[in-house]
Amino acid sequence: MATVEITTESFGTTIESNDIVFVDFWASWCQPCVRFAPTYEAASLKHADVLFGKVDTEAQQQLAAEANITSIPMLMAFREKVMVFAQPGALSGTDLEKVITAVKELDMAEVHAAVAKQQDEARAAEGSAAEGSATEEETVQDKAGE
């Protein structure tokens, strides 16, 4: 499968509707992005079971901002709706293959359990902060590659 353009409007649906999604944030003026493009395209043709998307950060500035993109190229990988990889910089073909293989081999039960634990801890911390905040008012108120 060839790469597909991803927009602000299609980003969420793309992540929700596909098991594994790689996203390349790029711009036409970025020479490392331009050099990485053929490597990324070749990987997309080799791995039909993975959706490879591209986000033009110039055309999709809102999406780039929402994704906190501060350096390009930026490669992100999502598996079962969870971001499991994010790294700036162009990868070699060999390194990209290693990342793809690692993402495919992830134990997603373990990943989902870790995410759930992290969310529970965040909720507990928020609850403690809110509880502490109420008490004070009454008396004087964030990981794969190889």
C-alpha cells in the first residue's frame, strides 16, 4: 500500500480504523524529509498490513501543533490506537525496518495494561491534588526503539 495523506480531519479516523499506523510529519522545504520520503514509501509498499500516512506540516499546521511537532521529519507509530513510538529525524531503511518489526511484535496486552496503570496513577494524583486543594482552601492547591 502506498502512503496516504493525513489531514486534521482524517487523523483520528485513521488511527481508530487501523491496527498499525505510521505517520511521517514532513515539509517540502525540509531536506531530511525529502531524503526520507523514498525510504518511507518503499516501506509502505513492503508492509501491506500497515497504514503509512504522511502529514504535510505546512498544509496541516493545526494538526502539527496538536501533535506537538517541534522537529521534522517526525515519525510516530500507533498500534491499537496507542502511540508506541515517536522519534524525530530521518531513519535509514534498515532502522525503519527495525522499528516496523518492533511495533508488529509488541505485546499489546502488556502495553494496554501499562497505559491503564498510568491513567489510574494520573487519576489518583489528580484526586490527591484536588483533595489537598480543598483542605488547603478550608484552612487558609509522563516511552521503544531500540
